[in-house]
Amino acid sequence: MELSAETIEQNLREVREKVAEACRKSGRNPEDVKVLAVSKTKPVEDIRAAMSIGQHAFGENYVQEIQKKYEVLGDQVEWHMIGHLQRNKVKYIIDKVKLIHSVDTVELAEQIEKEAAKHGVNMDVLLEVNIAREETKWGFTAEAAPEAAKVIGAMPHIQVRGLMTSAPITEDAETNRVHFRNLRLLSEQIGAMGYPGVRMDTLSMGMTADYPVAVEEGATIVRVGTAIFGERNYQK
Ligand SMILES: *Cc1c(COP(=O)(O)O)cnc(C)c1O
């Protein structure tokens, strides 16, 4: 179902309010938390509705969809790639996205390095970590993440800016608190190693079901789709 522009605006205000509340609760500054509006499968009009109340950062999962929306909106907004990225598609988004959240192999990073060099850009990336060790999920294990950060940070056209995770789907957000905390601890641990090209200032965690808990545990980006734009319809 598509929501009206008014509903999207109202939803976004509520998300911002909940982020602010989680910040108050945990003694954080709301300015340190960015709401990434996840607009995958949603039309450009929905993005415009969010833009009308100052939303600037949008998350997308599919390369083709980024290309299409980029044709219309260009650099008026920040595009973030949050979905699994195939190596042969890096070339289509390298000059369009602000941050790739979903670097899940060193081989993908090598491809990003290659395309970034070719386009003369410096790419900011996050390493996706499968923090809860789910069999179905992409991402580095917590054990593999430090070495991956070292290797990828050494690539001249890539800056590792932090970690990203998708926590397990759950009815009770509290059960994900431990995973968010573990991701933050891992990020601090990697940051302390001082690897060149690695600056762990970004933690991308928390979705519609659990973003307030993620903020309490240190998220600097929450990726919220359904709570802003409504349920997605993948049939279209
Ligand atoms: C779709 C998606 C989101 C947003 O999920 P909601 O539950 O709709 O908020 C966040 N992160 C990733 C990686 C996604 O694929």
C-alpha cells in the first residue's frame, strides 16, 4: 500500500522523535544519529515527501533502482547502498553513492577499489558483520572483521568508516540489544588498532523493529524503511 505524503511526513517525524527519546535515555546527542530513510521499492514521490521535511539520506538495496532514482534526483540527496552488492555491479553506483554499508568480502572491496580508482573517487565503506552468526546472512564474522578492516583500509581509494549489521528478525527488540552492543565493542576494538585507512566513526544498525534499542547501544545511522514509508510490496 502506498502512503500519502502527509502520512510519510508524520511517520518520519515520529521516527525522529523516537531517536531523540532514545538519545535522551542514553545520554547521547541526537545530532550524532542519522536517520537513513530506506526507500527501496518505493517511488520517487515518496522520497520527495520525506525530502519536503528535510530528509537528506536515503538507503537503497538494488543497483538498478539506485540508477533509476538517481536519474531523477541526482545528487539532491545522499544515496546509501545497503543491500548485498555483486562485484559486476559496482561500476554502476561507484560515482552515485555516498556510503556503501554492505561490504561483505575482501573481493568486493577489491572491485570497489578498482572502480573508485578508475572514476577518481574515494569511497567510504562499512564492513557488514554477521554479528549474531545467522546462517542465512551476509557479512564477515566478528573474528574475521579486524583483519578485513586492515586489508581493506590499506586500499588507497577506500576509507573504512565503520561497521554495519542487520540484527535477527524479532518480535522483541530487547533480544537484539546484545548484538548491537557487541557490534559497538567490535568497532571500538578495531578502532583501537589504528590501522591506516580505518576510522571507525560510523555504526549502522537498527531497523524499524529495533532502532530505538540500537540508538541506545550507540548506532550513528539507523536504517528505517517500513516505519516511514509503510509495508513494501515486492510483487510490482
Ligand atoms: C530493507 C532494509 C532495511 C529497512 O528495513 P525496515 O524493517 O523496513 O525498516 C534496513 N537495512 C537493510 C539492510 C535492509 O535491507
